[in-house]
Amino acid sequence: MKEHKKKLKLKVSAISEGTVIDHIPSENLFDVISILELDQTPNMITFGANLESDKLGKKAIIKVSNQFFENDEINKIALIAPHAKLNIIRDYEVIEKKEVTIPDRIVGIVKCFNPKCITNSEPITTSFSVISKEPVALKCKYCEKITHENQMVIK
Amino acid sequence: MNKKDLISIMDYSKEDYLRIMDLAADFEANPNQKLLDGKVVASLFFEPSTRTRLSFETAINRMGGRIIGFSDAGSSSVTKGETLHDTIRMVSQYADLIVMRHPMEGSARYAAEVSSVPVINAGDGANQHPTQTLLDMYSILKTQQTFDNLNLFMVGDLRYGRTVHSLLMALSQFDNPIFNFIAPEELLMPEEYKIYLREKGIRYFEHLEFTDIISEADIVYMTRVQKERFSDPMEYEKVKNVYILKNSMLKNTKPNMRILHPLPRVNEIATDVDQNEKAYYFQQARNGVYAREAIIAHALNLK
């Protein structure tokens, strides 16, 4: 295992300042990038996907230089990367570790699964109250229907 | 919420329900109270609903208000592609109150966010129709004198019927109700409502038919079993006569028992029931005008 971890470090190079987001389910890597708007950032990003993980089988990792996230911002990815771990890096050292938590209200990000919901026919920001975190169940503020984890589609 | 919108039945507290009941009784005693004198009410029906629209417009007329609006989307700017957002923003510049019926679920909550004047939901798709629930409640209170200790029979399409769901939620706020759900396998009460009742410790029972137990009922709330709800037409043929109420079934029912139906009825209540004093569905429709006068007065702080 140790041998393997060394190789991994070589594959995704270390950063001097910034944030490492680890333990992302590989299949959700690009949704995480999109939710955090990393596709818009001018900062240097490296990411790896389909890396081996004991917990997830295959995991993804993102390293963003010179960028740090507020809790509200990073918790947005909790829906699709509930086990994600953040390492805050200063001068090549991990100075803080953070985990994500699913907030009580989800604004935007997810589509309401109900095709007859008004949010699917007009440009309206969706809004859900989280009625269950494990498994995730979201109640739409508008149509009052419940979107379950297996029905979730990221906007 | 600063504006007194009525979007979902759960927007109202138990105290609000009782206040609406008091106001409805007041309007029944004196329907022509000119509280809307000089006021304009927008009646926006994005899909046709003759009964609900006429009931609201009667209520508004009896209160002395003026009405603007349309009775189906075809005669509105929707046909030009205007969004609901823009229609509501525009109309709320003109009117003092908006009554809205719309086929999309959640449209009423959205309209209330966009509008600067109160919005009353007159039905948003299969989601909510709170004024129907309040008129059902007023009918129950008038015939039973209480909301407590009632044995409520809900019959027919309990899966898709929003009226029974909302009524269940509202009556669960009162003491010691008993619910009896009578529906075919394909149209059973959804699990989420049964979980809600269990969490509140409210008793409920499920039956496939009701001829033998109807003598226990205080209220029999009938709904229509629609053919198009069945995936297998044979299943519909098997059950279609089970959920029809006939006059002969009413022999041993309680003296206070009353039959409610949100209307329109097709064949689920045989016409020979109409003559029975326990048939209450036409009075129920009349009560709708008083309940809606009460809801309007409450929304605009007129009483």
C-alpha cells in the first residue's frame, strides 16, 4: 500500500498553497468541478480520476492552487460527494482538514424530479428542504414532491 | 410571510382554520358584505375549472369586488409565450388580490413569491387545492359541530386524489380522528400520508370495500375512481362497481352521517342517494362560496 501511495503522490503533484479535495466518487468528478465553478477559475488545477480507494472503490481527487472555500460553498458538493475530505494547504503543509456536511436546505444545484413542477418549465432556482440525509431525500419548496437520491440530477 | 397568501393547506395553523370557520359562518349568515368595495381581484385560470371559478367569482361579487382575468390560458398572453413570472408581475400591478389556477405543480408558491399582492391558490396541478379543503372542513363542522373524535371514511381514488390528502393533513391537527381508507389496490393511500398518521399516533384502517362498515362513519368522503388511473383495464373492470355508493347502503348509518364529494360526480354516487337527507354534496358546494368569502377577507385583513 505504501508503495502505491507514493506513486499516487507522483501522479497528482503537490501544491504549495490551496485546497485538496479528496475522496470524491469518480463518476461525480465533473459535477463537483461544475458545482464549485472550477471550470471558470483562473487558478491552476490538477485532478485525477479512477484512483484506487478502499472506501469508494474508485475515487477522484482535485487540487486547486491559491483557492480556499467557505463552508457554505463546499457543502454544496455534499450531495454528490458525501465523504469528500478537504485539506487546506499552506506552504506545502496541511494546516487544516475539513469534511463536508449536507446542509438543511439546498438552493439550486439539483433539478426537481417532478416533470410537472414549475421549476422545470420556467427559469426558477430550485429550492429544497433536506428531509433525510442518508439516503438523501429533498422536498421541493414549490411542488412539495420528494426527490430521492436515486432520482437526483445535477442542474 | 408578511403577505397572507394561501398556497398550501399546511400554511394555516389550527387557529387559522378555526378563524376561517368563524368567518365562513359569519358570511353564511350575511353573504352580501361589501368588504371588497373599490377593490379589484384578478381571477387567473390558466386551465378551465368552471366550478372553482364560479364559486370564487360568486364570493367576490357578493363582497362587492370587481373581477379581471381569464378563464383559460388560450385567452391570455400565455399563448404569446409570456412566462408565469411576467404575467404575475404585471397583474400584481393592477389587482389587490390574485386567485390563480394553474396546471403546473408549485406554480402557486412561485406566483406568491413574484407577486406584491396576496395570492390564493385555486389549484396547482395535482399538488394543492387548499380552498377545497377549507370548504370541506366547513361542511364537516356544520354537519358534525366538531372536528374532534370523528370517524372519517375516504373512498375511491386515494392515491392521486389531492382533496383527500389535504383533508387528511388538516383534520390530523384535531383531537382523536379515525380514518378509514377504502380504495382498490392500485389506488391506495400513499405511504407518506400513512407514515404521517403513524408519527402523530392517529388510528387508520384500510379496506377494499365498505358496505359492511359504513354504519360506523360520521363522514363519507367519496371520490371518483377513474379508468385512466389503471395500468390494466381488467383491474378497473373488476373494481369499478365496488366504489359506488347506493341509497340501499345507507339504511343502518348513523343519523349524523353525511356524504361529501368534491364534485364533479360521474357515477360513484348513484342518483338515488341525492334524495337522502344524508347526501350533502350540493350544500357542500354552496358552502364553498362562504368559505371563499372568508378566505378572501382573511387574506386582505378585511375582518
